[in-house]
Amino acid sequence: MSSTASKTDIAAPAGEFCSFAEEAVRKGAPELVPDEVLQRVLSAAVRLYAIKSEDRPAELAPFGEQPVNATEAVTAICAIMRAANLNFFDLQMWYRRAPNE
């Protein structure tokens, strides 16, 4: 995507992916979204979220209008921690930081 792309340029494909993923969850058929696609989207989203959150005066809500439940959140958190080779001590140090510190 070029630097001249507008916010609406990304809205359609992002919305399409979200609709497809939500349908796969609703149908109980997560295999409809290939692992490689999910990994690419999740990696990009996490990196972008981290960058956008860095310099904001107020914390950026991670889920907006589509919240996740506790089980979904903890499942993803644990997987991300393992992938980044983090432990709960590491997490505690970061959690105690003030937002945007």
C-alpha cells in the first residue's frame, strides 16, 4: 500500500477478512481461515497496535466494538507470550508501566 492510500482503501479488505473470520467462528469451522493467513494478519495487527499505542496520550482500546471474552483473550495472550519468549515476570514489569511510558 502506498503512502497516499486513504483509510477507506484498507476498510473494504479488512472488513471482508473480519466478516469471513466471524463467519468461520459462527459456523464452528476455524479451518476456513488458513493458519498462514491468520498468522500474517495477527502479526501485522499486533505490530501496528504496538506502534499506534506508543505515542498516544490516551490508551488505544484494542477491541473497539468487537470485544473478546476472557478465554479468547487469555488463549491469545499465552500464545503471544510463548512466541515472544516472555514469562509472567516480564509481563508484570510491563503491566506496571504507566500507559505511554
